[in-house]
Amino acid sequence: MKKYLSAASAVLACAVLVVAAASASPKKHSAVTINFMTYVWQPTTVAATKQIVAAWNASHSDIKVNEIQIDPNTVHDYMVTNFAGSTAPDIVQDEAADLAGFTQQGYIADIRKLIPSGLQASIAPRAWGSVTFGRKVVAVPTLLQTYNVFANVDALKAAGVKLPTVASPWTWTQFRAAAKKLTGNGKFGVGWGLKSPTSVSMSMALNWGGTFFYFDKSAGKWVVKVTAAETKYLTTVHDMIWTDGSIDPAAVGSSGGGVLPGFFAGKYAMTIQGNYAAQQMISDAPAGFHWALLPLLKGTSQDQMADPQTFSVTSQSQHKQEAVQFLAYLANAQNMQKLAAGDWLIPSNPAAGKKLVKSTKHYGSWKVAISSLPALRQHPLNQLVNYPRFKSQIATPALQAYFQNKSSLSDLSGALSSGWTTVNTH
């Protein structure tokens, strides 16, 4: 009996050792997959994004990123459909002005406590402000745009018009005078496509402190007003078209890109575009055409709207921490430099901007673009849930009519004010 007990004890001891050894061995975890929606479309940026994702996947066996590329014109609808169907990816790319509604509906995660301190410190505070709702931080802001004057350098020199500098930018008064001087003999000082006039107007009215949206404390709600600040911007542009004749009236109904052929052909000495149009200048301008991106125009300030491209983690994601880890990598200085260079947009990370200026062949224009970052400020519209509806249904047609001289300033003011009330009551 004692012999059998000893044998049984030995077997039991071996079993215990096997179990202990097994529990001491590291467990193999299956890799987490992060679905990452992006709307990049410039070939250079598409390539840069794929390279960043590939580099991450090669060095992170436990967190794999699956890139989902969509049409940039379908971003809002894509998000609505996938949020409603509970099929949203872990990360979505959007812009700050489109996030308020999704945040209010609970579709976007608050990542404030997940953001690494290094990422927090690397991005300009005003950019973070554009994606902050109360105490919630709902995105990582990356690339920003400005609205700039692009000039045909040879045309300005021939007319004796001195180019502005970062240290001495043009005021709107100086810009208006230069446009007049460059107009005549079938040519115009400026070709400006204002088919989509809302974003540029919301941004450039800030040159005089105009925001269009004001909080009425007595009523406890946001209202739309055309004050003296907005009026200064609106009437300056309107008068350049219809009084001075220095902005081609025929171009006003065109898109921004629609006036570039006229700019390249010499019909327009200057054009106002999003700064990203520099990419088209590089690719489409004829040989020997000398263009320059000019510093931001100045009213009482050079302020413009900070409406950055954003990357948000969705509330439906089961891997929020891992998603933020990837976003910290995506938004580091080296990678943001690559993305900014491809899109010709301003990185929210100043270190990325410095890298760009040092490495680019287009030093002057990039220096101008990067110097604009401190002028970008948060706009009230980024916090307003119904702004996207107001923009498409009310502001765009009302501003089109005004700039095409089909309505008065009083008509425009009334349409914007009553239209904002309408979108908030229906």
C-alpha cells in the first residue's frame, strides 16, 4: 500500500510541475486589428499614408492597422451610415467643423485621458481647442489650411507692385489697391472662385474679428449676426467685384480650381485659394510660370479659422487605447511632415513644420504657410451641431447671391439670421 501511495504521489507531483510550468509560460495573444478610415486623395498623401501604416505594422506585431480609403466627398454620409449601422471603424478621419453633431450623439469617444503627454505637448494649443467640447477631447487635430493670395510674380513686377513679406504682410487696403493697379486691357487683378463661399467667409471675416455666430446670454442660445466686423469683409469683397471691377465678376460663380486656367494664362494676376492649391501650382502651372504664395492678408489682424483635419476614435471601437497609440505615431513630427508635404497643408505640430521648411524645394511658400500657424484660432462654428446644415442650406446660397450682386447686404443679413433660427427649430 505504501509503495502504491508513493507512486501516486510521484505522478501527482509531476502533474503539478507540468501545470506550474505551463502557467509560467507567456500567453500568446492574438493581434488586435484597428480599422482606420481615411479620405486622403492626393497621390503623394495616399502614398505617404500607406507607408506610415506599413511601417507601423512592421514594428507592431500585436496591433495591426487596416486602412480603409474612402472618397473625400462621402465622409459625412459614410460616418452617418456606419454609426447608425454599428459598423463604424475604430478610427475615422474628418474635419473639426463636422464633429459637433457626432459628438453630441455619442458616436465619438472622449480620448482626453488616453492621449500621451508627448502627443499633447507636440500640437499647438489652438488646434486642440478646435476639437475640445467642454472637457471632452474628441480627436487628434493634424493638418490645417489657410486662405491666401497666390500671385503671378512676373505680372506684379511688371506693374511695379512690390510683393509683401511675412514681416510686412499686405493689409486688405493694400491688396485692393494692388488689384486695381493690375486690372485693365481685358485682364483682372484677381480671379476668385466663390462657388463655395461659406468657409472662406467664416475664416477671412476673422481678419476684423467677425465670427457671424454670437452667444446671446439673455436668450441662452447662439444667434447669427452681421456686425460691423463681418460687414467690413463682405463689403470689401463685394466692392472689389462690382465697384472696382478688379475681381472678375464672371469668375465668382466658379470653383476655386475653376479660375486656375485663367491665372496660368495671365488673365488674372492674383487669385485667392486655399493654401493647398500650391500642389496644383506645382503640377499644373506652365513651364516658366513664376508663382508665389503670399502671407495672410491683414484687417485688424491676420486671424483665420482653425478647422483642422481630424482623426477620432469611435465609441463603437473595442480597442480605444490601441487606436490612440497608432494616432500618436501617425501624428509624430516625422509622419506629420510627410502628410503635410503631400497635401500642402499646415501641420499642427510645429516641429513638423520646421522639418518641412528645411527639406522642401519650395522654401519661400512653405515658410509663408508655416508662419501662419499662430494666426489660426478657434471659431464658434466648430461647437455648433447644426452648422453643417446651416452651411449647405442657408449660408452658401445666401452668400452666393450676395457676391453675385443678386441681393443686398441687408438681404444677406436677414437670410443668415432667420436661416439659423430655422435650422435650429426644425
